[in-house]
Amino acid sequence: MRQYVLIAQDRPAIDAYPDPEAPIHFESIGCTLLLREVYDKAEFEAPGQPT
């Protein structure tokens, strides 16, 4: 997967998400991150599991 896009049906909004392995560049602050680095130490419950 290279990218996925969510298009809202109830308002004018589009959210685009990159491939988790692709770098995300924030030009305004001169920073580049990988999504996996942002969530490196986060633990998520499996889908469908109670919270």
C-alpha cells in the first residue's frame, strides 16, 4: 500500500495517509518523520477487543 484516502460524506474534508514506511516531511518546521517512529513505543489493542 502506498497511500490511503478518507473522503468525508457529511462535510468537505479529505484525509490522506501515507505508506507507514514513507517519510512525512513537515516543511514549516524542517522535520521529517516516519509514522513507525512516531508510534514506536505505543501499544494498541487488537481490533475488536474491548477497551
